[in-house]
Amino acid sequence: MNKIVGLFITLVSFTASAQQPKFANVYSFIENTAVFETNQVEGHTVCIPSKSVGEALNLQKWKSENVLSLNGRWKFHFANTPEGTPNNFFTSNFNDQKWSEITVPSNWEMQGFGDPLFRNVAHAFRSNPPFVPREYNPTGSYRKTFTLPANWKSKRIFLRMEKTASASFVWINGQEVGYNEGAQEPAEYDVTSYLKPGKNTIAVNVMKYSDGVYLESQDYWRLAGIFDDVWLYAKSDVHLFDWHATTDLDENYENAKLNLQITVNNQSKINKQNYKVRTSLFSAQNVLVQEFTSDAIQISADKKQTINVSSLVKNPQKWTAETPNLYRLTLELINGEGKTEEVIAGRIGFKETEIRHQVFYLNGKAIKLNGINSHMQHPDLGHTMDEATIRKDFEILKQFNINCVRTSHYPPVARYLELADEYGLYIIDEAGDEAHATEYLSNREEWEPMYRERVRRMVLRDRNHASVCV
């Protein structure tokens, strides 16, 4: 009898252990240098789908039927430590009526929660990597309900969080989705299997301090929260996942070879045959300049396939700070029956950068860089940056003959680079890696994967911008 009881207790203990949520022990994440992302989509250039070339050329992100913004008012709970997080706050039926509200995107310190602290070198706590303070680690719990568009049925759906400081856990409808560290780089999740038709609930738990902050010792205000766009977008199972354009000018810097590397993702369970990508190059006035089509490819089920195509473009208008000429690209994914399944669009500038004998050359000409350092810092919004402020900054810079900006010490918001393309500014883009307080970390191999992943995410997000020169 005792053996039976003992066996029963053992089985119950094993079952309880097996059902323990992964996110229950936050310290196994936020003090573990080997874990800095969980269940994320690999970095890439975001490709918002359209139905036609005309629609793609005129598409505005937030007006796309394939995009749903989660910006706005969220329910919010603030605690001084992770242990102060309300139990089961992430479940769909949790009662958050007595919670406060907060605007997303924002830093919670700019909304009346926690303490805004400025630091140059030292952290706000005693540096002891990879450990974080247990007695005070501000934690924000977020909740929001949203309605999934009816026309997204059978679509593949992605959640994208552009910037969150410092560590974030994500749930949808009470189910654990993923984890991220890295305040300044995007996190993206395939959330298709967690969603349901109609009303859904997203919950996010954010900790100000994680082991990731040892690589975030930037000399600026130390603020936390979801401080950039949060949004969903929908794609078909077979879709354009990534693209990268390079422009190789000839020896006279006149004609250009446009090289494209395009990645197609097949997330279906069926092999796909004879898919092609048709590329169309348009002037700034949407006049067709050139069109070319790739060879047919086969894409295995649950695999990605990369296509490399190139075309000679005769004497395109060049991109410089004085002449920020931009072209539009559309990429059409064409199936084996010759039908266009989706179209995406992007902008490029024809330029070639070189460094010769420590001199920077653009399109064969030596360029003097009159540069400044820049922070994403607003007196009222904190690290959340609005377009009006970016435009005002750029107009002042141009008036004073500033032609170069170093984004010290992290990548800017996406709109910053889009406007730099238009205004004509050379951007020295940086990843969110700055270890002022613990520079000795550069010699510790356990930090290298986290460091490299931040650089990779930044490069893959920003590489197609004409303004990014270094």
C-alpha cells in the first residue's frame, strides 16, 4: 500500500513539474547570458504584402489591410520587483479593471511610474554580471485586448515589437509565446497558433534590469517599457520573407549593377514548384525604369529559398546628401501558374561607398563628413520618438551644413532612417551594444552570442536604407 501511495505522489510531482510554465522562473532568463531570445523569427527586412504593384507603390503601413497596430492604451501594473507581478495576470479572464492605464509606445518613467535615472558610465546598481538587483528591479505588466480582422483567416500572423527595455515575456490568450532581451532591436514572433477568431488578449511582462543591460550602458537616461511600435501583420503561408539590394557602380561611377538577394519562405506543408520573383524599378515619380524576372525555383515545405538576381541600370540618378535621389522597388511573388500571390515594395538609392587610405568616398568622390552624435531623446516622450521631432532635427542639421549622424549608441527608430534617406544624411548606424561600466566583458566569450545577435538584427533591419553608409 505504501509503495502505491509513494508511486502516486511521485507521478503527481512529475506531472506538476512537467506542467510548470517556462516563464515561471524569470531569473533563469534575466540572469542567463545563454538565453536572450526565445521562439523568435530570425531577423529580416519587414515585407508588408500587397495585392498589386499599384497598391504596393502607394501603400501606407498603418492603412494596410494586412497590418494591425496595437499602439494605444494598455492596462498596466507597476511593481518594484518581478515578484510583485500579479499572479496569472496573463490569462484571458484576469480581472484588470483596477489596474492603471498606460500609452504604448512610451517609457513608464515618463508616465509617472518608477524613477528616470541618468547615467554615463556606472549602472544604477552595483555591477555584478550577469546578476541583477533583487531588491529593486522595476517591472511593468501590460495587457490589451484586440480583435483579429476577419479577412486574416488562414493567414500566417506575426507579432512585432520594435523596442522594449530591457527584458520582455509575451503571452497571447494565456499561452507563453516568447522572450526577448535587447532594448533597441526588434523582436518578432509567429503567433498564428496562439490566436483565435475575434477577440484576443496579449500580455507582456517587462523588467527594467536583465543581464542584457550590461550591454546597454549607454550614456543617457535609463528608461524602461514598451517604447516603440507594437503591431501584427498577416502573410500567406508562402511569402516574401526578406530582401537585400546592393548597387555596384562601374569604374566611371555612371552605370550600376543592381543586385538583389530575395528570400522566399514556404511555411506550408507542401513543396512548391516553379515560383518566380519579378522585380520592377520605379523612379521617385513612380515611372517604370526597368523590369526583370528571376529563374523559377522550388521551395521545400517548411523551408526558405534564396534567389539572387541582378540587372544593369544605365546612368541612374545617384544618392548623395546633396542629391538624395530615391527609387522604388516592387517585388512580385509569382506562383507556378503565373499568378501574383503577393507584392512588396521598398526604396533604394544608387550609391557606392568606399574607404581608401582612411578617406571616405561616395560614388568616387572624397566626402568630408560634418557629423554629430544623436540620441533618441524627447523631453516629454523619453526614448519614444515622433516624426515631427525627427523632421525638426533634420531641418536644423541641414541648415547648419551637418551631413552625417552617428546614432550613438543604438539603432534609431525605423522612421528616422526613412527620413534620413529623404533629407540626405549619411548615417553611421550602431547596434545597442555599449558596455561602459563593464568593458572587461569584451574578453568573456559567454557574452559574444548576445552581442552578435544584436548586431545582426540591426544590420538586417537597416541594410536597405540609402542613408546607412557605415
